[in-house]
Amino acid sequence: MNRVMTAMAVIATAGVLAACGSGPAPGTAPGAGSEGGAITMGFSQVGAESGWRTANTKSIQEAATAADVDLKFSDANGEQENQISAIRSFVQQRVDVIAFSPVVRTGWDAVLLEAKNAGIPVILTDRAVDTQEKDVFKTFVGADFVEEGRRAGKWVVEQHASAPGPVNIVQLEGTTGADPAIERNSGFADAIAANPNLRVIASQSGDFTRSGGKQVMEAFLKANPKIDLVFAQNDDMGLGAMEAIEAAGLTPGKDVQIVAVDATHDGMQALADGKFNYIVECNPLLGPQLMDLAKKVVAGEPVPPRVVTPDEAFDQQQAAAVLPDRKY
């Protein structure tokens, strides 16, 4: 009888231990934070395809340190599959909040629903998504890409208001399917429609990279004997186009105008030097805003569904004036 009772006690004890081990360990539930009460954030970055993206990453990392946020950072290298894997890993790690800048606009429904079902809030940075699921992200922080494209287009309209004939424009698009590429294209097209002389004669993706912009511009120059203006959807593609124009024996900024979006240091230098003609800013320094929003959503505080960062625009003189103090 004693042996039976002892065996039953061992089994009961083992059952209790197994039951305790089957649930999440203390402090691993979303919102619990890491040791010391710091929030744990999983962040998936698009990649490092441009100077803008590098500045954006630095801003997020420095802001996380300043805000005492434990940042788990993942670089997707421009691949959506890598981002989806990273987000699923963050869910498994039971981080307090997930933030990411989507490579493309669609294809996120399943993984966003997984985060929602795990009770982990999601914040979108820089780029938005199209999703059929409800309430799968708390807020978006970033620029108004349509307005950026529209501002670039308005400058082109003003500069060529008295053009006696067609003005041939080529467009260097960003990554196919990416939110800024879609919306900057839309805003630019809407603006230049005001002048029927403004014609986009070719448009192709340079994938937001300098090498891509150069390669596409080289092809444009070979296929089109007269190009008056380039609209580059980011500075890096514009800088690549500048190199291609120079290699073709033409003068960027004079023979072929260049209008770009971003206002990174290299782009602003090209503008100050007269090789670019106009830049619409897209501020990459989103880190402090992101950390503030993260703390609020983890605490259950209400946040606006969209936080738009203010942007400026620059001509040559304005670029030369602000360039010495640029932070990116």
C-alpha cells in the first residue's frame, strides 16, 4: 500500500509540473515587457537599398536605445518571404509589439492575422499594406507618398508652363508593388495631367537602387533620342540616372532635368551642384515617433490610425542653404 501511495504521489507531482510547464513562462506574454519593464519590439526592415533606408534604420535603432526599448532587428534584404518569416519569429518570441516597413503592398493577410490572434499589436512604418483582415495593425507612421509625387509633378508643370511643344519625361519607378512606387506614380501623373505637353514616354522600375536607376536610364537614353526630364522616385535612382546622363555626354540638370524624392545628403549635394533640379523630401527619421507609438499601443492607449510625417521640398538655392546641417 505504501509503494502504491508513493507512486501515485510521484505521478501527481509530475502532472502538476507538466501543467505548469505547458503555459508561457512568466513575463513572456505580449505586453509583459522584458526584464526591468522595457518593451520588446520586433522590427523587420525592407533592406539597405538606399541612403534613405540606411538613415531610417539608424534612426530606429538609436531611438530604441534612447527610449529603453529592447529592439530585435531583422533585415529582409528586399524579400517579402524574409519579412514574413521574421514576423512569425517575433510572434513565437512573444515580443510586446511588432513594427515593419513592408517590401510590397499585398500578401500580408495571413501573417498579420497570426500576430493579431497572438495578441501582439502591429505598427506599419514608412509603407502601408492592402489587407482584407480587420484590425490587424494599430497605426501607420510615414509620409504621404501621393502628395510627394504630386508636389514633384506640380514643379514640373510650373517649370514647363510655357513650353511650345512636347516635354518628354521618363520615370524611374521604385520596387514593383511597393507602396511608395504606386502612390508617387499616382500623384505625379495626376499633377502633370494639367499640361498636355508633359508626356511620360517611358517608365520602368529601378528598384530604388542607384545601380538600377543607372541601368534603366542607360536603356532610356538609347531608346529615346530626346529626353527632357527624369522623374526618379528616390534620390538613389536619380543619382544613377545622373551618372548615365553624364556617360552619354550630356549635362544633368541642363540637357536633362532631374526631379527626385527623398532629400538624402547625396541627393541634396547633387541639387546644390545643379545636377538635380528639384527634390521633394521624404523624412526617414521616424524612430522617435515609432517608439512613442509603440509605448502607447502596448499600454493600451488610443493612437491615430495614421501619423503623417511633415516633408519639405527644395530647389538649388534651398538645398545649398540647408545642406551643411542635414542629418541624413
